[in-house]
Amino acid sequence: MSRIIGPLARLATLALLLALILKPDWFVPVLKPFTENGAPVIYNQGSLLSLTLYHLGLVAIASLIGTALALVMGVFVTRKVGAEFLPLSRSLVNIGQTFPPVAVLALAVPVVGFGLKPTLIALVLYGLLPIFENTITGLKEVPANVVEAARGMGLNPTQQLFRVELPLALPVILAGIRLSVVINMGTATIGSTVAAKGLGEVIIAGLLTSNTSFILQGGIIVALLAVLIYDALSILERRVARRTGRLAEVAG
Amino acid sequence: MTEASETAAQPLTARLDRVGIVVAVIAIVGMDWQSFATLKPNRLISGQGLSLAQSLPTLWAAIGIALLSIATIVAVLRTGALLRLAVGIGSLLLLAVLIGIVPATVVPPDNSYARVSPAAGFWLMAFAFAVLTTDAIAKLQLGPLARLPMLAGAAIAVALILGSGHWDGLSILKEYATNAQKFWREGAKHIELALGSLAAAVVIGLPLGIACHRNATLRGITLPVLNVIQTVPSMAMYGLMIVPLGLLAAWSPLAASLGIRGIGTAPALIALFLYSLLPVVANTVAGLGEVRRSVVEAAEGMGMTKFQRLFQVELPLALPVILTGIRIVLVQNIGLVTIAALIGGGGFGTFVFQGIGQAATDLVLLGAVPTIALAFTAAILLDAAIELSERRRL
């Protein structure tokens, strides 16, 4: 049963999302009751498609930079050279995650000004924390005897890292990336308050002009997008986990 | 590197602390930075940077640079963790004192428009010594309970400095002076929203979690739904809450008279409550799931009823995990309340978004700094509570 319901629900969600972005006019009859005094029903200050693509692009770039930085740092502090930084990094990650994303965004504005820059900085900085944390956890959880066996097989430290440790840690790292992407989707939305382009614009326009129809459009698109991305990354994660599960059996 | 140079270099590198080197680099860059403080002609015009020497009387600048240099040297050398902790805290205090002296030095007494605020150099040094302090705490392996007195100490220090009026010349406190009444009102609102939604989530989420623990079908439906809710970005969630509540207020005069409207506290509270449910329910399920079968059976064997077992055995054993969920919720909510200001929910976010709107940095800080302090305090307090509950369990 659930094997059919899952994909069907996904497909329906995706279809609804695409319709909302590409054919917003279809929803006029539904959204009409939410407007007053003949205000426009469909967002008219820019194309929803370009805003969506911009939003996704921003999140993708920030997540890529964040992932790269977090991976390098995570690998560094779990090697012998960086071991001295491990307790500090753990504390800093914990402290960093108590900072609200919106505060990071607001504090970046005085430093770099309005627009894309503060949003990108906030997204990268805040987004790398869960990935960094999970990279450390994932690498630390690799059983010592597996690494030992790899060394016994004559793998050098680089080979051990890329062929054994990172693949085994991948599911945990991916969970961090998923968390980071979801947080970044939300922070990118708030980025519209500091004049970054993105889907938050639609919601803000609705709030400013008390146009509930805009709020609904923006809110539903952002929500569906976040849910679908979260879902897709979860599926990827499960696939990888299943594969490394087998890998671990062979290696162990 | 050849082997000979390696052995020759070892005595020196063995005496250096790697974290300390990073701290020192940041601190030295901060000390040399052209702006220790910023002087602005008024609150909106962008200002001019002043170096440490320019912003302080000569004597204070000399004392400051000398002490901070000594602190930097202590950081670089391999020294005991306790000394490093003391030096880190001492340097932060020194910076706090120094920045308070700046306004009286650079602003003529009759000028009430000029604004002085800490600038990049100050923040870099503060960051460097905060890292030194954090590293020392991590090395000392101070548990959450041991951090409580440090939190209290920090709170007392800040209260003393604020109370003495030493910082009154700084722009963020000038901003506070003009918003004092509103500050405490929004602060109370902020805490009310964060704690209110948490309380609601515990009242509903705990029984729901217990039910999910016992019933796999319910668990299979509830957790994925709550997961999806958690995924929805906060601004979208607040926006979506406006619609049903607005309709409710329009159709039911009773709801409207109760203060339920599309905009304001009600949608903020409901959105926060929805976000809070997942950590509470999921951690209740996980905590109860960790209670060993044999313990439950032993309780059964002692003739405990189902209720006694739940309240006297299972819940106390699951408490640390449940508290971890509550910690996640509280820290998360304190941050999310900020965004509620966009839909008129109030809280410190009011200052943040007003400040962003007016491009007034000081106003943004007036909202952001207390929010961060609140989240931080909540995290330390709950970490201590978790540790206490773990100890009691043993």
C-alpha cells in the first residue's frame, strides 16, 4: 500500500508545485476570495519561475560552499594534525547552533550591506554547522578495527580516508547536508527582508499590502519546495545507508 | 621537511599551542585593524573608523595594548588550561571596559547626536579571546553543571557594567534609552511566546509521544506528519497561519473578541507550537523506547499498575532524552519568535526588522543581542537540567 501512496503523494505534490509556479492563473478562482478591494490575485511584481530558480540557486550555491568548507574542516579536526582543534570545534558548533539564523542574517547586514551578500554569508555560515557536526560524528563513528584493517591492507592515509572512512561516514554526513539545506531554504526566505531576491519577496509583498492571496502563494510554494527537497534528500540518504551497510559487512 | 630540521624545530613547536596560534593571529589582526570603534555623526549616517590608539586616551591605549599583547603571548605558548581560562575571561573583561571609555574620549560632551559603536577590530579581538575561553572550557572538560556558575558570573558582570552606566555612551544603549519601555515589553512578549508555545507543546506532545510509543500505527502516521511540518520555512508557516485565523475571526465574533486574528500573537503562537511538537513527541518516543524491557517487567512483577509504571519508572528513565527535546524546542523557538515580528507577533524581532527597514544598525543589534543571549542562556540552563536528570537516573 504505502509503496504506491508514497510515490503518488510525491507526484501530486510536485504537480501542484509546478502548476503554482508555471500556471498561477489557474488558481485565480481559489485565491480570489482572499483579496480585498480588487487587489491583484496573482503575484505581479516578477515572474514566480525566476524567483523560484533564484531561490533554489542561492540555496544550492550556499549549500555547496558550506558542504565543502565543513567537509574540509571536519576531516582536518579528525586527523592527527588537527586533533588539538577537536574539542574547540565541537564547542563552537554547539554555540553556533544556538544563534538564531535570523540574527546571523541581521548581524551580517551592517558588515556587508543589503542584498545577496549578507544572505549568502548567513546561509553559508549557519548551514555549515550541521554538516561539520555530522562529518565529525560520522568519521568518529567509523569502527577502529575497520580503519586498522584498511591500514593492514596497505592503504595509505589518503586512501583510507577516501575509500573507507568517508564512504562509511557518508549517510551521517548526508543527514547533516539535508538539515543544512532545509535550514537554508528558510533563511533564504527571510533573506528577502534584507533585499535578497527570492520567494520571500512574495510573502513580504503580501504582508506589506495585506494581500492574503500573495502570502498564500509564496507560503505554499516555499513550503512545498522545502518538503519535496527534504523528501528527495531523505530517499538519497536511505539508498546510501543501505549501500554502506553492505559495504560495512564486507569490510568488517 | 628533512628529518634534521624536524628534530631541530620540535622543541619550539612543542612549546606552542596550535589553537593559541589561531587565536593570536585573529587577535593581532584585530589589534592592528584600523577601526577599533566607529564614530558616526548621527545614528543613520555611516561612520568613520577609529584605531585603538585614536579611540582611547594614551594611557588607556598603552595599558590595553600591553595587556592584550601579554594575553596573546599566553595564548600562543603551551600553558595550563586554568591560566588560559583566566586570561581569556580577563581579556574579554578588559575589552568590555575599554570600549566603554571610547565615547567620552572621542565625542565632545555637548554633542548628543554622535554615535560610537564597537567596530571590526573590537569584534575580532572579542572573538579571538572568546575562542580562547571556549577552548579552555573544552579542555578542562567542564560539564554543563560547572558552566552554570560561569553563566551566572557573566550575567553579573554584564549587569554590573550596565548598572554602572559605563556603556551608556555606546550607540546600542542610546538606542535602548529611546526604546526602554518598548524593550522590556517586547522582551516579555518574546519570552511569553517562546515559553507559551513550549508549554502547549509539552502538554499535547508528551501524551501524544506516550501514545505513539505504545501504538506503532499512530507513530507511523504522527512522526512523518510532524517531520513535514518542521520542514516548512518559518516565514511561510507564519504566512499560512494568517489565513485560517483571519477567516475564523471574520466568521466568529467570539474568536475575534478573544483576540484571535489573522495577524498578531495567535498565529505566531500556533506556528511555534506546531514547530515544537516534533522534538517533544520524537524524543518522548525515543526516550521511552530506550527504557529496558527487563526494567518494565520488574516493575510489573512488583505489582505496579500501568499508571504507576509510567510515572514512577518509564518517564523518569526517559527524562534526559525528553529534556533534550525540550532544549531543542526552546532554543529553536527563541530564534523563531524573532521572525514572528513580521506578522505583528511582537518580540525582539520588532527591533531587528525595524532596524533593517531604517538601515539603523544599532536598532538591529538592540533586537539581535538579547535574542542571542536568551537562546544561549536557555541552552546552558537546559544542558544543566539534562545532566542533573542523568545523574539522578544512575
